[in-house]
Amino acid sequence: MLPFAKNALSRLQVRSIQQVVARQNHQKRAPNFHDKYGNAILAGGALFCISTWTYVSTNILVGYFFCSARD
């Protein structure tokens, strides 16, 4: 690609990005669902996964090490 064309494309992209950022800064938007509940849902999902894996792994280990049928 010619240097002139590269320079023109890069300036075009930078201007469009700057325009988008400027538009977003001027608009006041209401918080959406993810803004309101995102962290709580993430924490709840992490707690669910950790508790499920803890329960399952504990039952597998207890069943394996304390089973009298292995003797």
C-alpha cells in the first residue's frame, strides 16, 4: 500500500474513533441490566460453581478413601 494511502486511512480511522468517543461522552444513558446486576450475577455464579465442585469432590474423596469394599 502506498504511504499516502496508509496515512489517509489511519487519519480516517482515528477521526471516526474520536467522533464515537465524543458522542458517547455527551450522552447520559441509563444503566442497563448488566450495569445494575452484572457483579451480583458473576459473584453468585462463582459461588455456585465453587460450592458445587467442593460438594462433588468431597463426596468422591470420602467415598473413595472410606469405602470398606476396597479391602
